[in-house]
Amino acid sequence: MVKNVVNSFVVVIPAGGAVTGPPLGPILGQYGINTGSFCKQFNELSCGLDDFNDVLVYVSVRVDLYDDRSFGLFFSKPSVSFLVKLVTGVLVGSSKQYRPILNKLDIIRIARFKFPTMNLCSACLIVLNVAKTMGLYLKRVNKNI
């Protein structure tokens, strides 16, 4: 049986940190969603997203409300630029061009987290190009390699 989507909205919540109180509770209450079941389901589904670099990661979630008063959750992972800033500790993109900050392991870790099904080489190139546009580049360990 196909469910019809009655309403849809987007909420940004810390991964694994949904609680029934404000500000999430009133938002869900105005749509008639049981906040306890929503928080339980959200925290179970987002538990794998909160372990990146031991830092609080905010997740954008689209909530679809169906005609039978049930709901569906659709997650999107943080952007590559956010993850690069998280790993490097840089708050904004660099005003100085080409500061050596990233290393190979950081790029591989971001690529595996953001693009788990993509070819690792292609995913690393995407992460490296995003870092270059932010004014960062790959730090070489040995110049002979």
C-alpha cells in the first residue's frame, strides 16, 4: 500500500541527541507526531553518525508525514567542507592560500565517512578539491614520494 505524504519539513538535530523537550518537542507537537517515538527512532538511526572525530555533528533530517499519521525520516550527512573544517579545526576558509593542514589519513577518513559506496580514489579527489577551494592542501610527509 502506498502512503500519501501529507506534509514535509526539515529539522537540524545533533546526531544521537534528540530529546523530547524544546525546541524539538513543540515543532513535532504542532504536526501531531509522538515526540517519544520520534526521538527513540532518530537516536537509533543516527547513532553511527555521531562518532566522527568525537565532535558533535549536526544532521539535517527531512520528516515526511503520511496520511495514516505515521512519519518517515530521511537523513543527509554533513557537507565535505564541514567535515574538513571539523578535522582541521579551521572555523572558516583560509584567507591565506595553501596552508599545509590536511594529511592523507584525514582525507581518507572523510572520504569513507561521506561517500561509503563510492570508489575511494574518486571520493578522496572530491575531498581534496574541496579542501583546495577552502585554501588548504595536502601536507607532504616526505618530499621524495
